[in-house]
Amino acid sequence: MRVLKRNPWLTGLGTVLSLLGLWWGSARAAATTDQPASVLFFPKVIADGTRDTLIQITNTSNSPVEAHCEYVNATGLCSVSGAVCSLNSDCPVGQTCNDVLCQAGDFFIGLTKQQPTIWHVSTGRDPNFLLSNPPIGACDPTSKSCPGISFTQIPPPPGGAFRGYLVCYEVDDSDVPMGANAIKGEATIQTLGTAQISEYNAVGFRFLNATGPADETIALDGVEYDACPQSQLLDHYSERADDLVASSAAGPSCPGPGDCPVRTEIAMVPCSADFANNTTTTVIGQFNITNEFETHFSASTNVTCWWGGRLNQLNPTQFDIGTLGSTFAKSQVRSAFGFVCSGGDPTGGANNGATCNDDSTCTGGATCEPQAGLLSVVEDFHTSAITTTLGTAAANGFFVGSRGQCQINNNGFTGQLCSTDAECPTGQRCAVDAIGARVFDHNSNP
Amino acid sequence: MLTTRRIGSAIVATLVLGLGLAPTARAFTNSDQPAAVVVFPRIDVNVAANRDTVVQLTNANATQSVTAKCFYINGNSHCTNTGLPCASSAQCVSGPFVGACLPGWTVTDFLVTLTPQQPLGWSAAEGLRGSGFPLTTRVCSNNPLMACSNDGQCPGGTCLTNPTNAGSLVPPVPETPFVGELHCVEVDRNTGRPPLGANNTNDLKGEATVETLLPDGTIDVATANAVGIRSNLTRNADTNTLTLGRGAEYEGCEAVTIVNHLFDGAVDPIDNTSLANTELTLVPCSVDLSGADPSLATSTAQFLVFNEFEQRFSTSRRVNCFFQSPLSRIDTTQPDRSIWNASVSGTVAGQTRIRAVGASLIGWARLSLLNSSLNTQGSAAYNVHQDSVPATNTILLP
């Protein structure tokens, strides 16, 4: 019998690799709101005639970067009044919010090294070479140009009145996604006719795998890019609870109990999107709500490409102070653990979105996969029943765990890391997300 | 000639170096994950100006209570002759005498116990005590508002034995006006020190909302997340010295902080009327929370400012314990001449990179808009970004 002599260095190498593998695999990198990244999600962008949004994106590196951006408009029209809406409850009683098309519109931006840039969503931003005499420290409201290096046109979002989200991802010169982890962003939402503003940081996904394939699929799997969080923690006032400061001051805007209620809006976006095939993603968002008495409540809603509204529109009782009984509450939001058919061709009879146990339940080329992850931000509206004035403030959620793990249907994560279904035991699926990028259309954005 | 042994060594060294430099799950402080230490860089109370800060602190642990030892650090300076808070010596005039305005940095500490998953909020001006805490006694399972000591007192339910907030006390800030910071450290309730090893979990998260009731009835609110410093769990030692950095007990604070902002005096691109002003708050990551050694919390902030033309400006400023200033008053007493003024930078938006020499810096920013024609104002706070590598810092508990 031939005996292979054991090489102590190769054995040591194997040991080191195993240890590094354990260390490397011990935690999936999660999304971030305070570090530069390669993909930025702005979960709440509003430009609907009552509010507008200022987007800031900055290149934090010493090399130029290019980014491909997609607006997704989730507004519709009320069935009778024709008013802009995104939920049925935005419309008068008895009417429904129709034609929410999840319309996407893309554009391209280039940033020189360390360059910050801004634009006003409802108007976009024209290249600054249109300015013959640029104003200092101000944008030109007529030409929509601002001082600074800007050679590309940022168009207004698609569909007129806009409520939805924006995602930007770094690309190379051929518009193929690439990762330099160089961009960061903020969104400032302003209530028109006032100076009231809310600001939050974009949610970033860092590129992790420098040797990964360059293709048009951005895999948010914890291997190629950061994975989406398993859930998010959001602290907020109970719906209709009085503002703690205004109520204690008992000033003119809040003379008595219930006169200065705080209302909270939440915006939610699925982590997965397919811009290449223009398909929408639907997720069931589930809420575990805890009041200050450590009592738990729950609520859920469908999120189709975007959900934005007040907590009491999501559920009229579970977030209300009458139910919760305490001023503050904590909500943990995540997508449901059930599997759904996804990825099929809708024109080919795919039953995308249908619940399933395995691929045999899905049609039209769809496969049975875990629901997409969710990203969210909250915005508080501090109102006064007396003066009708208000103040607003937005906040990023806190991330708990990360996807990129095997998931059991209707039962959650197993803890086993993965990036494909093949890495999971039979019957389990790998909960990962992806963005299907579309190649930039140069003809539509000079 | 490389021997087999040397080749193996080179491969191992390369792999260790290569993988060691590869991106890890998390290395910095963060404002988006629960942590073992949370820092609220700005607590702002001025009762006369109708300004207060609402602090929200939450236990993210689903099964365990968490005790947090918290420390208000008073960033006010005081007049040597009157003892009153001041911003400059010009405010220390008392009759014919002019006093000096000297920083003090006094510390006020307190304990808060949070039950599993419990959110808690309080006004910094008023604090929270006694019955203000939600769970001071055992309560009925079918009515959390009904106190009980046995099942017989809960018709149709049981008297829960869940943990309570008993023993917690949040004092009001020590004076008004007050401006300063708040640190909360997860501790073992029995020892008052960080729990040993894996018992030190990353369970705390928080938000602070600075609210001002304006004369026109508007409620100006600005919210930002607390900055968390996560424990490295098994590396944690049960001592009063918390070491921060790569491979240390806690994750390190970043060496570079990045702030995106509108330049001061820039015109709001949305309404084309309001003027922007940004206020920056910086606190050192290293701090002696016993108050004995303020020199630990010192640093020099080196600022690099970029406008949209890729032009670069720079300045520096000393940071002792607590620093707060409008951007355009960091480098000069004449804001119109500041490198952060829109008329100097020329563009609307800017990026400021802050490199700390000495203790690392934790930051918050607050954008304010003032619309003179509508006579309205509003503001929004936001967390700043971080870059570079984590640096070594130390937090000392009393």
C-alpha cells in the first residue's frame, strides 16, 4: 500500500484555511447606513406636489465613479377623485387606489474624485454647461442647473407625482455593475411651503468579492455584496400619543391631552428588484410590536415594490396608543418566512408571488424561493390639533442579522450560511436578494 | 532558493494578510445595529427657549433584561465669576467684573434596567423616576396596567413574574441650558461593570430627538440614531477599562468621519428661498466617565472640505470632550469668510472629511433651513458616515 507522507506545512496550511474559513464564515456582512458602499437604496423619496426631496450622493474615493440609478414610482390614482395615492386608505372612503404600476425610470451620474452632488427630485438637474453665469451657492430654478461639475442630465422621476424609492449602483464604463464602495447618500424630504425637513441616510450595500463575475445581477447574498438584514428595529411613538416635549410644555400648540399627537409613517422596499425585465416584487411585511409594558402585538401588509403610509394605515389598532397603552413602542419588521414563486416570465404564465413548498408548485419557469428581504425608514409627524403646524423627523432603522442563510418554509433561518439553494439541505432555500440591472440606455440620457 | 517550508510560509502569510485585509462583517462603530455601548453625541435642553431632547433607549434582546449605566456629560462652559453657563467671556460680565468662560465637563451617572424588548423614552429636562417607568411592579397578564403581587389579584389572568424597571432612575440634566452628550454602557447589574465575555451582548439601541417649540407654534424636531460600539463578546473582560479597536474588547471608532452637507448660506434647491446652515457635533470616542481625567477625551480634528468642483479646503480644530459649532464658525469668527460658506465654496453641496489626531471622533450633524420670507424654520439631524480603519480608544468607567 502506498503511503503518502504528510507534509506538515500543507497540514498547517489546511488548518489555517479551515480556521480562516470559520472566521470568514462566522458572520455575513450586513447592509450599512453609515459607511460608503456600492449600492445605495433611498427607501423614501417623495415629490408629489405637497412634499419634495433633495438627494445627496457623494464619491468618497480618490477615483471617479459612475452610478446607474433607478427611480421606482409607486403612485396611483384614486378611482373616483383621481387624486394621487399609493394606498387605498389614501383615497376617500369607498374609493380604491388604482394603477399603481411601480414604474421605473433610470439615469446615470458621474462623480469626480471626492465630489458631492445634489439634486431636487421633482425637477432633476441639468448639466451645468447650460449655465452661462452660474449662481454662487444656489441652483438656477429656470435651467435646473447647479454650480459644480455635472455633465449628465438627471431627469425628473417617471409618472409625474412621485412616491417611491431610488436605488443607485456603481457601474463601470460599460454600465456593468462593479464595486468600488465609494458612494454614500442622504435624502432630505421637505414639506412645501414650510422649512420643515426630515433627513435620513441611504442604505448601502458594500461590494465584497473583488474576484466575482462582472455581470448584470447584483447579488445581495453576503458574498458578492452585503446581504439584506433579516429584520429591522424601529422605535417610534405609539400612533396618536402626545409629543412628550410639547405636551409637558403645555404651550399654545398643545393645551391639553391629545392635542399634539405624533404620527409615524413607514416606507418599505423589497431588497430584490428586477429592472432588466421590469418585474415587480411582492413581499409580506410582518411587524412584531412591543410596547413599554413588554406586551407584544402584530400586524402585516403586502409590499408590492414599495409601501409608504402611516402606521395606522397599515393597521388601525395595533399601533394605536389605545391598544398599546404606552407613549413609545418598538416595531421589528421583516418579510414573512413563507416561500413564494418568483423569477418566472409573467407573459409565459408564471405564477410569481403564489405561495409554494417547492418548484413543482410554480409555473412559467418560476422557482419556489424565500420572500425578498425588506428595507425601511420611519418618519415622525409631530402635529398640533390647535395650530395645524407640524414638525417632521426621519430615522434609519437598526439592522438585526443578515440574510444569506438557509431558510425553512414558514419557519425562519437555520443559521447555515449560503449564497445559492444548492448549499442548503433538501427542502430548504437560500434567502438571498438580487437586483437585476439594466444596461443604461444612452439614447435617453445624453 | 525557496524551500518547500518557505513556500508554505509564504502562502500562509499571503493568505493571512489577504484575508485579514478583506472586508469583515463589521469593524467600526455604527448607527444601525444594536450595541453594548451607545453614545448620544447631542443632548440639548434649554427650558427658557422651549427646547428639550427626547431620549429613546431600547433593549433589543428578546429574552434577557439589560442594565445600562448611563452618563450625562455636561459640555457647558461656565463663568468663573457667576457660575452660569456661557459660550464666551462676553457673557461673563457682572457689574464691573468680567469672568472667564471655562469648560467643565462634569459627569452625572444613573442606572436603567430595560426588560426584554422594552422601548423606553424620556425627556432629558424631566428625566424619569418612580411611576414614570412602565414596569415598576409585577402586572396582570390580561391587563398590563394592573399591578399585582399574586394571581388572585388578576381575575381571568395571572400575575406575571417578568422582570421590571425597579431600581431605575433617570435624573433630569443637571442644569438648563444644557448641552452635552449621553453614554450608556451595558453592565452587569450586580457588579456595575461590563458583563464578562459572551454575557456582554449587543442589546442597546437608541435615538435622540431634539425638539424646539417655536413661537409660531411649529414644533421643530430633529432625530438621529445613537452611535453604537459593539462588544466583541468573548474578548470582553470584566473590568472598568473598555478597550476599543481591532481585536480588542469592543469594536474600534473610525479614524475618519465623513459629513455630507449643504454649505452654510446655500439656497435650498427645493424652495429656492430658504438658507441652509449645518451644525456639527463631535465627541471623542475615548473618555473617562468618572470625570477624573478629561485629557483622555482630547483630539485634534483635521478637516478636508470638498465642493462640487472637486476643489479642496482644509482647516483644523481642537476637540476637548465635546465640540459643537455651526460649520462656518469652525475656522473663523466671521462666517462669511469661512471655507464652509457657500459664497466661498461656490457650490450648494459639500463633503467634509474629518480625521482625528488623538482620540477618534463620533459625530452628528444637523441641517437647518431658515425661510425669511415665510418666517419659518426647520431642521433635521442625521448620522455621519465613517471611513478608514478603526483606531484604538479607551473608555474608563468609574
